[in-house]
Amino acid sequence: MSELVVGTAGHIDHGKTALITALTGVDCDRLAEERRRGMTIELGFAPWTLPSGREVSVVDVPGHERFIRTMAVGARSTDLALLCVAADDGIMPQTSEHAAILRLLRVRRAVVAVTKIDLAPERAPSVGESSLLLLRDLGVAATRWVGVSAPSRLGLDALAAAVDAELAEIQPPPDRGHPRLLVDRSFSQVGTGTVVTGVLDGGKLHLGEGVEAFPSRRRGRIQGLQRRGQAVTAAEPGGRLALALNGIAVKDVPRGSVIGLTGDATSSSHLDCLLHIPSLGARGVRQGMQLEVLCGTAAVPADVWLVGEERLAPGRSGYAQLHLHSPLWALPGDRLILRTPSPAAVVGGGVVLDAHPARHRRWARAPLDAWAQRERALAEAGGSGPVQLAVMEATSAPLGLTAKHAARLAGVPESAAITALAAALAGGRLQQVGLRFVAPERWQDLVELTKDELRQHHQSHPLDPGLPRRQLLQRLGFDSSPDGDSVIRRLEAEGVLEASGPVVKATGQEPASTPGAAVERISALLHQSGANPPTAAELRQAGMTREVGAYLIRQGEAIQLSGDLLMSAPAFHALESTLQDLLATSPEGVSVAAVRDHLHTSRRVAVPLLERLARSRVIERVGDLHRLRRPNL
């Protein structure tokens, strides 16, 4: 069963940690420095069982402005926010900033806890109502406030009931078939090894499964799973989780890492996003501005490139591409926070529309329609995830995608992607080439590129029988796997090319029938040279090229003895016959010098001639001598 997460938010010293301790019995200030300073620095976590029996994880976040980044990490995985506002202070700067972060991360629901009610009971109603108004103005659904006092436990039961009622309205996190544990802590435990903790998003994990850490790409296996301190064999998405990992060191999984199934991670260097700049306390975002991007538990620098404008003002939304300085494992629908590193301040947030876009250099060509379609798909996404994004990923890929790859990029279950791709195939939005789904216009681009490559090769090498198929596939962007074979078969079926063994040519195309002057010169030179073929320099002077040599060999006029040693075919066959007669009369073998002298040639010819006969298993070498191969007895 999935577990939901309740996250605190609020100004420093407004009683968040004391309230959680009173509610759960767990002191989230686990660091000695936190206890000494009386403030939360790192994220704290506590299990909480509500009156209905529902089990949730509570995340305690720092309230001090210097630790706003840590707060955003905690809020990323929050299903319900618990906004703590002290009755004696009321709304303070970090209260507003935390509320804005909740809005940017699309935390949809919140409950207000008016803390320290025993210090200013007369202010509680106004503080509670103004806090609800702040949240509603930001688009966070909030209808309940409860006055509490942690030391006297006043109002705790009412607060637990309010939280329980709100959580009953929240759907559990969807299983999108791509589990990602967002690592917020990693440490080594004696007898266990590497342990990581975080919130599980996007899918299930099972004991014994192979996993991979991103971005270190270290691979290992899950040797232990714990939820709420209890060992389990499988974990649903949502809630806190601890993994014991075999094969991955602590240094390979610092905070900000992601643990996923082996081979499932995709690396993003650019992100197409829909950004929103809150009107409350924000300064706006400028073209080319360098910001810190908070995504999951990771934080990386990035340059912001806006679409069609130089500045995104407070209260505005707009499309942008983020150029990341370090890779992220992001999926469409992931929420981001944008923050200036100095002075530290949250300036906006957004949602990832495309995690693997091309780099947009000319904004006149920015794919605005595609972004709008992705935005609508994410807004309409149901419990199984935005499956239409799998179709969009395949449509936009120049070479198309397999169903498995499209599902990975879209972050949806493969079965759902297959269904959506099949519907698009039936509707003519996609074509299938082997296992790949390709947009018709993308396939036509590949057809035209194929024609161009074959035409250019024939023009440059008219004597060649065609272009090596491996070379064509590389130029198209494929390899020589079954994917490439499927492409060749489809092109051949459409009459674009003809395949013959390792080469392909345009349909109806034939090599030049009339040899050029260089071919005639080289052929004459080889025949004149006989058993003492020309040197590489002499061949080049006569006009030798790779194409001319290959043509003469195909036509049976020349034999290639070694890399740059070419001999006329009649001369070679005469030498071969003479050599075999010599070997037949010398059963113990002959030396290279004897072969050279008997054939009236040079060592330059004798050695490769003997090597060629040895590769053909006609002769064998015994010490320094060469003899006819004897049958095995």
C-alpha cells in the first residue's frame, strides 16, 4: 500500500519540530548542532499513525532563510503541507517564501497549524484566517486551521483529525513503472554496508532487484528494504524508504542522487519547461540568467533561455529552456524550483515538459505548439501517468523510438505506452519500422537522406558497386543491429534502394560501364610489370585510387597481395602455379630466398605470396621453411 507524506513549512522558530515531536514522539533534530542551536538544519523524518489508522511519513524542514534549499528538497515529495504559523508572530518572511515554494511544487492541499496558541490565544483566529488566505491566493487548497500548543498538547487531536480528513481526499502516488528513490541521506552501517534513504517516486522496488545510481552510474543490488523501521520485500511509490545496497559505495550516492532500476536512468542536459514566477517576493527571471535548479533532491546550476522575451516578470508564466551545467535524471511532469545562489532567494519554479529536447538556438523555431501539447497532456494525465507523452516522444525523435524507450523518456508504464503507440499507429500518426515507431514526416526525412547519400556516393565513386550498408546506417544514425536491418528492408520494400550483401545502391543504379583513363593506365602498368609489380609511389603517379584498385580487383584484372601491393591477375596465377610446382618437388620445404630466386622476383612479392597461400591452407610453415600442407593423420 502506498504511503503519503506530510511536510511541514513555516518560519524559523515557529515550532515545527516541537509540534512533530508532540504528534509522533520522534525528535527530528537528530544533529548535535541542531539541538545546540535550537533550529533545524537538515531534513528530519518521523512516522505518524493517524486516528483512522492511516500511516504517513512526516518531513520536518528548516525554516531559516539560509536553509531554504533544504526546505525545497523536503517539499518536493510532500502530498500535504502542514504550514506552521506562530500565534504571537503571525505571518513572517519565511512563511510567505515557504508558501510560494508549495505553490511552485504544486503541493495541492495544506492544513494550517497556528502554534504557540498559549502565548497569544486572542490572535489565533486572525493568524489562522490570514494564513489560509495566503495559501489560497497562491493556489494551494486550504480550508482548515487548528490552534495548537506542543508543550501542553492543546489541539493535537483536532490537528490529527484535520490532517486525516485532508489526506482522505488525496489520491495515492501513481505507479508509472519507473521507480526513482530520491536520495536525501546516505551512510554506511556496520554489518549492512551502504544505506540510502529518500522518498520513492514513480514505481515499485523489490528486494533483490538490480539497481543503478544516477549520476554515478554505479550498479548494485537491493539487499534490504525498510519502511517505517520494518523490513519489507517490496515497496509501493510514496512515503519514506530505506535501501541497503550491495555493490554501491556511499561516495557514489550522495544527496541529490537517484536510485532506479538498472538501465532505466536517462540523462538530461537540457530541459524544456513551463516556468512560473510568483508575484510574492520574486524579482523575475532575465534572459541568460544563471540560477540553481532544484529537482528532486538534486541541485545543479543552469542558464535560463526564455522564449521570445528578455524577462519573465513576477506573476507571469512562460516557456523556457534550461541549459544544465550537470546532468539530471528528469521526467516530464517533474517540478522544479529556481533559486539565485547569491543572495539566496527563490525566484520561481516550473514543470518539465520535455526532458530530452534538442538545444534551441533560434527562438523563431521554438516548438511552441509541441510545448503546448505537452502541457495539456500533463494537465490531463490520469493515474497511470501522461501516456500521450510516449507518442510525442516517438513523434519528435528523428529515428523514432521503440515502445520501451518511449516509455522510459515519458516516464510511463511500457504497457500503457504500447497501447498509446498502437492507437497512434492505427490513426496514421506513426509508422512502424521493425520495433521502432516513427512519425511519417521523420521517415520521409530518412528516405530523402538515403537517396542523397546513395546519389553522392555514386557521383564520387562511379566504379563502386554501391555504398557499404554499415556506412549508410551510420550516416542515417543507426547501427548494424536488428534496428538497422529493419530500416534497410523497409527502404528496399519501398523501392528506395537495392541491397546486395554488404552494399546497397539506389534502385536501378549500376557502376560506370566505361573504365576511366586511370583504370586503363593502371591495368597496363600491372600487365607490363609482371612478377615485379609497381611500387605504391609508381601506382599513385599513374593515378591509383582506392576506387580504381577495388574496380580492377572486382573485374578480376588484379590481385591484392598486401595493403599497397597490387599485381596483375595473370602474373599472380603464373607465380602461384610455379611456386606449387617448386614445393611439390621439395617435400621438406623451401626458404623465402629460394622462392624469390626461383620466381625471379623480390622478397617484397615472395613473402606476401607465401602468406596468402598459408591463409588459404595450401602451404604451412615449419621453422624458416615453407612446404605443402600435409593431411592430418
